[in-house]
Amino acid sequence: DQQVKQNSPSLSVQEGRISILNCDYTNSMFDYFLWYKKYPAEGPTFLISISSIKDKNEDGRFTVFLNKSAKHLSLHIVPSQPGDSAVYFCAASVDNYGQNFVFGPGTRLSVLP
Amino acid sequence: EAQVTQNPRYLITVTGKKLTVTCSQNMNHEYMSWYRQDPGLGLRQIYYSMNVEVTDKGDVPEGYKVSRKEKRNFPLILESPSPNQTSLYFCASSPTAGTNEQFFGPGTRLTVL
């Protein structure tokens, strides 16, 4: 049973528009959430994170929203660029020290020029 | 250049033939971890290490061993590989376990026939 779910395997967005990637989790003990981006033939790279004490974190074009009551987080990319085309993984920390990480299955984002 | 390196990048082997995938980081990070990525399942943590001589199981440790004799190296050992260990493997590191941003290696694609 997956504790971190990304129900959309793929998403296509027009360049300049907003991309919204969603993530749901089942374990209420998760207290830290991260998004990673992965290009083909490369390892994932860290994008943005959010602590459970916040409901929003912003970094340039990337914003992550956390809704604890719904156990849902989302990543917004505005404006989307062709270079954003990648697989995006949502991840969650199980404990305070982030020793054990649980990743979702990923969403493949395609930004069309 | 700060990086996590893995060797080999590609490996085809046969069932039962012991193999080791090396992982090395040059950032003096305390925390290192191994993941496997399978279609539809995202990244699943195999083992992690908080520091030298300190290792612990992740979510899918069966069939794997690790060691952490030096801070920079964290090899993944498959004593008797089986076809269900065919996967894409990633090593990652971070300054400490509490620092949740992990730096990933480029991946090792393993095929067990």
C-alpha cells in the first residue's frame, strides 16, 4: 500500500501556463515533504520542500502548498517552461530526523512550446 | 565539483553471481542512502547510513547488504542477485540526516538474467 501517491502519471501543459502537480499521502506522521525533479539518465535533483508547520513555500517559479487536513500537497510551476519537462517525485519524511524517506511514483510533466 | 558517483552505470549479470555497486561522495556528507526505482513504484529506500559504521534498513532491504567503513563510500552488495532485483538504483547523500535535501548519483541500471 503506497503511503505517498501521485495519481497522475503524466501531465501536459502549454508553455507559459501553470503546471499543477498533485500528491496525496496516507501517513499522518509525515512531517516534511519534498519535491524532486528527474531528467532522463540523471539522478533526481531537489526542487523545493515544506515543513508540516507551514502551508505554503515559494521559490521563484515554484510553490508548494500543503493541506494537512486533506493529506494533500501540490506543486505549482508558473510560468511553465519547456526545460521543466521532467518526472517530478513527491517525497515525505517519516520521522523528525528525515532518516527514512518515502517517495511517490512520479508524474511526468511535458511542457509544450 | 561536488558530486555523488556510482559505478558501474550499467550492469548485466546472471542469477546468483555476487556483485557490488559502489557509491562515493566528495561533500563530506554524514548521511547516505540507497534507493531502487521501479515503474509505477517511484523510489524505494533500501538502506541508509547516518554515519560511519551506522547503517539501517529502509523499506525494501531484503537481498541487499551495505557497509559504511569510510564516510565517503557506501557500497551496495547483492550477495546472490535474482531477476526481481533488476532495477534502476540510486545512491544519495546529505550533510546530516536532519537535512532533508539529498544529492543523488546518476543511477546504476542493473539487469539480472
